[in-house]
Amino acid sequence: MTFKEFVTSLINFFDTSVIPLLFAIMFFIFLWGIFQYFFIKREDPAARSEGAQFMLWGIIGFAVVISMWGLVRLLLGSFGIGV
């Protein structure tokens, strides 16, 4: 196995396994924040802020994962490595 094949298989693994898993985790964190904010802790303003924090961190996580995915795609296109 050459170095290029190794890097391609490693990037393919991250692209098909790790990034979708991170998307799923961020999605569930965002959903948990929505449920806390609107349904579970509806009457307690201090506890609702915890739900808002979960929603915020879910959105930040989405942005980070999308940025990582885009950067990897940009580097792959720049170096001519096809996945």
C-alpha cells in the first residue's frame, strides 16, 4: 500500500464514518436543547437557559463539522486526491 492509497483510505473513512457520526451527535444535542427549552423545563427560566445552551452548542458543532468537511474537500481538490 502506497502512502497516497493510505491517505485516501483514511480520508474516505473519515468522510463516510466519522463526519456523519459527528453530524448525528450535534443533531441530537440540538434536539435535546429544543426539548429542554420548550417542553421539559418550560416554567423555570434558569433551567431554560441550559436548554438554550444545548441548542447553541449544537449549532456551533454543526458549523465546526461543516467547516472541517469543507476544508478536507478543499484540500482533496487542491492536491488532486480523489476519494
